[in-house]
Amino acid sequence: MSLTMADLVAVRRDLHRIPEPGFQEFQTQRYILNVLRRLPSSRLDVRTWRTGVLVRVKGSAPRRIVGYRSDMDGLPVEEETGLPFRSDRPGFMHACGHDLHMTIALGLVAHFVDHPVRDDLLVVFQPAEEGPGGAKIMREAPEFRRWKPEWMVALHVAPEYPLGTVALREGTLFANTSELFIDLIGRGGHAAFPHRANDMAVAAAHLLVGLQTVVARNLNPLDAGVVTVGRMEAGTKQNIVAERARLEGTVRALSAESMALMKSRIQALVRGVEEGFGCRATIDWGANYCQVYNTPELAREFMDWAAREGGVEVVHCQAAMTGEDFGYFLETVPGFMFWLGVESPHGLHHSRMNPDERAIEVALRLLTRYFTWKIGQTEDSRD
């Protein structure tokens, strides 16, 4: 049974209703497996890994396996779209477009079951992209290594690009990223006697300002990096000297070397605050994602092919400070990721992000033609 575009829109809306945290995508996994059961099974080999799914679509005369990856998890965002198919999970939403990603991946499986090509296509439904980085764990799993592809492709929705646009570049597309959590512990006391206490609110304020020098005064101006403290907390009441403070942020860089330098300088600044304020400080780097590095030859070939083939506008974009764990797959296999225009006034991770569903058809037309061209039509797939 084929999946029509109406079927796929319904699939997307079903998935949109059930966002789940990383490695807790139990209902999402069951839903994907149920959709796969509707397809002819003779060309499919389906395996599960934790809350993920791996699907090998068998080719007619396979010489190799090539891969396509989709992520699965939602975000802790309270949805405010007002859509009739809004999230059923309070406090969670598919605010990063993973519902579209999974729908496109299921559409690829359905197409190549009906229109077989020569080589095998591995479609990976990967959990926990938003954290703690499911790709890094999945790539080492026996289930993935058994079918490790020769090269691999992925996409990410881009609200800022118009419908019908794809954007990518050779080399680094997305940044190296790291979470940052700093805890300062001193000695609390009465606000009237600050000399008897050790104020962590003041220490945190000094550190916050100092962190802004990491990029401005340590990184080569021709490189790019970001240190953002998005949350700072200190103290319990207006007349109590704060005993504790916590800073939470993110560090991003377009090269591994810049990331290492920035982390080194952050550690030095924290040690300086620890010494200067006589407190105890700890750093937790949280989740770390490597850069998404598009294999130049494959990315350029895809861009040239898509421009010749028509049907989409191809944009050679700049690198972005976005984090994406697909980079872990690209550390072990060649491949590339591209942006897919979905034309939404609200960006990624926004509570009102509402991608244009017509992008599903745009992506499937592009990818089915690309894989057919790249890995070979068979006689029985030509009408």
C-alpha cells in the first residue's frame, strides 16, 4: 500500500500530537512501526534500537548501503499554535520540525518499496537529537553497524527559507556546541553584615561579564564563536547574602580548535573567580555536539544536481551556530545535511513554529529523484 500525500499529511499531524523527550519516544516508535506494517514487507527489513527504528529498503541488485536519517524527539516547549492537531502533551511540542522529518523519512521508505532501486537504502529514525545526543550512541550500536551505510544524508527544516528552497554548503554547516553549567558556592549571611559572608551574587556577576570577553578578546576575529548565558540564579531573599549562584548557558564554535580554546578560557575565568572570591566553583559541560561537516564532494555534487534538475531553488548558505548531532554520523561516514525551506514566521524552538506542510512534498520529490539518480534505477522501476 502506497502512502499518498494526504496520508503523509495525516501522519505528520498524528506525530505532531505526540512529542516525547529523548530516549522516551515510546509512542512515536510504535506509531512508526505501525505505519511500516502497512507497507509491503518483502522489501523491508525493520529493526528497533532503544526507542529508534532502522529500516533497510532492499534494492534489486545491491552493491552497497546508503543512508538517510531522521530525528524523532520533541522539545520541552508549551505549544501556542492553536492548531487543531496541537500537542497532546502539556509542556512538550515538536518545535524543531522532527514531525516533518519523520514524515519525509516514512515517505521515502514507501516510495522505494513501490519503486525499487539497485542499492539498499537504510532509513534511520534516531531518538534523542535534542539531548543527550542519540546519534553518538546509535552509531556505535550493533544494529547500526550491521547496516553501516557508505554515505548518509539528512535535512533540517528552516522556517526562515521560503517554500521550495534548499540551502547547504560544503564543509562546516552547523557548529560545535556545548552546554555550560557553572555552580558557585560561598558563604551566606545577613545583608547588614556582608563582611561576614561571601556573596555569590557578586561573584556570578563578575563571571558573567568576564565570559563576554572569551570571544571578543581570545578568539581570532576571523573565526566565529558564541558564549551565551541564558539563565543566572542567585540567592533566596532580598536581605540575605547569596550563598550559591548558578549560570547556565551554551558555547558554540565553527571549529574544534576554537571550541577547545573557548573552553580553556572559560575554565581559567572560573578558576580566577574561585580564587578571587574565595569560593568553590564547578563546571559541567553537559551535552557536547560536534560540528556538522558536509563532505565537500558529495555536497557540491548534490547542489549541482539539484540546480540542474530544477524544482527547487538551491542556496549556497553560510555556516550556522545551530547544533545538530547528525555530525556524529558524519564523523564515521561521508555525507551531508541541508536546510529545507518551510516558510514559518516563527523560528525553530518557538512555541508558535508552524512549518508549511507542502514542504513534505517538496522534500520527497527532491530526495526520491536524487536517490534514484544516485543509487540507480532498476528495469522494473521504469515505467
